[in-house]
Amino acid sequence: MLGELSPLVKNEFLKWCRKLGEAVMLEAIKIMVKNNGRTFRYLEKILQEWSVAQVRSVDDIQAHERLKSAARRDTTVPFQKKPSSGGLSIFDELRAGVGL
């Protein structure tokens, strides 16, 4: 069983509910749980991000999350392939470095 919310957290939670609505709050909680978030602070970070992005509905959330996902893919830099060292494995190179 989950413990009760402290009065401060309860008030903050209710403020967010009034500001963004219950459907948006539920989606934020789902995302928090999916990402193994365990604190109200984690939930609040999601809500703050959505507030700045003017997210107001579940459709807005889905669009926002798609944009974030696309932005992450666009910034992924592939590893540079190292030039071959004449067929030696890294272990051979290490052995040579220590004189074995």
C-alpha cells in the first residue's frame, strides 16, 4: 500500500491537477512509472516541461513526446570506427605494451 501524501505534496499535486487537468496528470504519472520515477519531484519535472511546452491534452502530450524522441534521434552521433591496427586484437596490443 502506498503511503499518504504529505500536505505540501498534496497541495502541489492538486495545483497541477487544476492547471493541466486530470487526464494530463494521469499521463504524467504513467510516464513517470514507465521511467521508474519514484518521487513527486520527478513527476513535477515532467509537468513543468509540459507546462512550458503548453501541453493541455493527451494529444498534445503524444505530439510533444514524438518531437522529443525525434530530436534525440537527430542528435545521435555514431561512433567513429578506429583504423585497424594490423590485425592485432586489443589484447595483443596490451600484451605488447607490457612486454609479454
